[in-house]
Amino acid sequence: MVCNRRAFIAGALLGGVITLSDSALRAAVQTPGVAMLREALALGRRLRRGEITQFQWQDAIGPILRGATIEEIRDAVGLEMIRERTPRVRLGAGIQNVPLLARLDPDDGAAVRVFFFGAGRTDPPHCHFNMVAAHIVLAGQFRVRHFERLRETADGFVLRPSHDRVIGVGDSTSISDLRDNAHWHAALTPGVLLDVEQGRLDPSLPIRKRQMLDLGVPPNADGSILASCLDRQTALHRFG
């Protein structure tokens, strides 16, 4: 009965053929996993309105993501249904937006995504612009490396390593323009990451997609890294 109820709610929130009544929809979005996602997205809206800083967002988002159990989060996003819909990829990660987001009335620039990794696959190293993002591990183990983005050059970025650790189920990481901006997730086992992000923090800035980077270079004498820019396909073949 519980499994059938979970499938019913997940199917409805994923935009399937099931249509929930207003009362059933209210019950669905009050489950612990969905409540957590609502809180995470609300934090992003507060940041975009200038009520909190990027540092405060990063300090708060981890505890919010850990405010629901992994099973509750998996149920909330309809993980197994999304897995079935996600095309298998040879390199990198299979990525799927969570349709539940449309029911949570997010601010412009918000996103909730799931990343599916095979063992040994990576989301190639890259940096972000004008946004914050956090990941929580729903399955597997990952080596995650973060880098401070010190400055931009004519053909790349100067980075300084800030974190290099192994994370597992229930652990989270985050990025912003001000802290740990560049990152690199490598799956040590088959794994799944849930990503919650808020983009367009300054709507006046042009949209700039994430930039893949070449981190397969020796560090400078001071420990910094001069990472040149890569296109996505090159980055996938080199690091994915």
C-alpha cells in the first residue's frame, strides 16, 4: 500500500497521466522530502532578493538538504521513474530535470536536477557564474574536488584547490561565485547526485553557461592552477 501511494504521488508530481485533486496535491507537497526541496528553493529566492549573502546560502543549504532522509528525497523526486526516463550515456553523467519543480513555484533561474553516474564516470571539471548550487549524494561514493576561482585570463581561469575528499550517501557540497566555485565530481561507484540551484542572482548580467576546464596540468609554484577552457565534448573525452 505504501509503495502504491509513493508511486501514485511521484507519478502525479512528475507530470504523468495521473491528475491529483487539490487536497491530494497539498498532501503530496507536504511530504518531508518535498518540504525540504521547498525550503531549499525558498533559500535561493531569499538570496536572489538580496536578503542573505552567498556565504550564508552555502552555510545554510547543507543542513536544509539533510533535513529529510535519503529515502524521503528519493520518493519526493520520483527517483526510479526519473532513472527509467534518463538516457544512458557513455561519458559523463546522465542528467534529468525534476518535473516536480514546476509544482513548487520556484523563482526564475531555479533548478532541481538528478545526475546518474556509472562507476568511474565524472562530471568534468568546470566553473559557474552568477549562481549557487548544492549537491547531495543519493547513492554511491564520489571523489569531489573544489577550487577557488581567483581570476579569469585570456583563455582560462586561475584556480586554487580548496577541497579534495570522498563523500557518500547523505553528504553534500555547494558552490557559489565567492566560495569553492569550480568543482569536479568523480564517481567511485555507480552513484546519484541531486542538484539544487539558483541562477541569475543578478538578472542584469548576461546568461553565461558553465565553463569546462582543463585541470590535467601541473600546479604553479604557489599551488594555483592555470586551467584553460575546454568545450564540453573535449572535456567529456578527457575527463568524463
